[in-house]
Amino acid sequence: MSYSPKYTSESLVEAVTQIDITETTNPSSSQVLTWIEEVEKEVEERRLGSHTATDVYIDVPSLEEVSGYYDVTYRARTGQLFVLTSVGAGRLVPLTNIKGPIISITSLYKNDKDPTQAPDWVELKEGPGSGTHFLLLESVSGSKTFGYALWIYDKMPLPGPKRLKMSYTYGYNISEKILQEWCTLKVAVKVLQAKMGTSSGEGLTEFVGGDLGTYIPTQYQTRINLFRQRIAEIEATYFPHELAVAILS
């Protein structure tokens, strides 16, 4: 099945390079689509933008297993309020082996049925407020987040594997326009690099005599350097520079 681009497109790459791309050109439309897929997968791997994780199972530890986590300082994910967790007032569920940073929780369900029985998923509502059941907490130090946990204060789940099922959004919430420009320029560099190995001057605005065999790749390299400079500026301005090491995983 053909890949469906999310951030950039062949037409956007053509616009920035001023090079026509078809199945008979070098590079071809198929090759450019492959490059687009590679670059956009890098966006997901680096958690740039907003991504969705659906129906992720979460284990609920016993009070003995989780006792050390109650000594960690947490704050409510929606603000600066620090939350003092204590055994008996609620159940603390560290969120381990999940993709972050978490932007928001879409849904959370618990299952208290015996493992030999069919699950009965009961929805829990995020609080605070009347009729709510849990808060998303983060462990922080300065401006860094070191991990996340659920503080379930009503309809507390039983301990055990896969007792909770959560859907959530995660990632570094970077503007899609910024990601579009970044992806387009990354693919454009690959297109120009491919053109350097040909005798075509397509996309170049002028020729000033001399040996065209030398001049053409030199001009392509100049444009590649300009694109790379802008890519570096985007990464320095908008992309995360440091990833905290999670202590809750």
C-alpha cells in the first residue's frame, strides 16, 4: 500500500527545489515518496508534534511494590499545584514504558474482573471535580519532567497486570507548519543531492560560463547548504534540546 504523507508532499518539494518530479525523472516520484516516508517516520520517532497511543495496557502495582514511589514529589499535570500522595488516600500508578511527554489523556478504563473472566471495562474520569476519579501527575525537578503517574482517588483499581487501559496523546507539541517546512527541506536536500549526479541544471536560475560539469553540482551544493542552514535554525528554535531520563520507568 502506498504511503500517505502527513506533513509534506511531492508538490511542496517541487516548489522549494523548482524541480519537476515524475516517474520518469531522476529522482522519480516513487523515490521521493520513499524519502518523505523516511523523514516523516523520523518525526514520529523523535516524538515531534502530537501523536496518539490507543488502548495501552497499564499494570497496577501492589502497595508493597509501589511504596517507594509515594516519596516522589508530584504536581498536577494541568497546573503547578503539588500533590501529596499517601497510602490509603488513593492508589498511585506509575506510568512506565509509555511514550512521552504526555500531552493529555483521552480515556482511561479499569477492569476488576478475575483474569479468567471476560474483562468489564469501567471508564474513569479525569479530575478534579464532582464525579471524577483520577489525576495525571508528573514528577518534576526545575523545568524537567522525570516521569508520570496516575493518582486514582475514587473507583480504585485492583492490583495486577493490564488492570487499566489508557488512550492518550504525546509528543513535543510543535506547530504542523514548522514540521511541514522541516520535512520539506529534509526531502529537498535529498532531491538536490540526487541531481548533483546528473548533467541537468533544472532548478538553477543561471549559468555563468565555465565547465558546466563542475558548475552544476557546485550550485546544487550551495542550495543544499542553504536548506541545511534553515533546517538547523528550525531545530535550534523549535525542537527539544534535552530529554530528561525518566525515573519512573
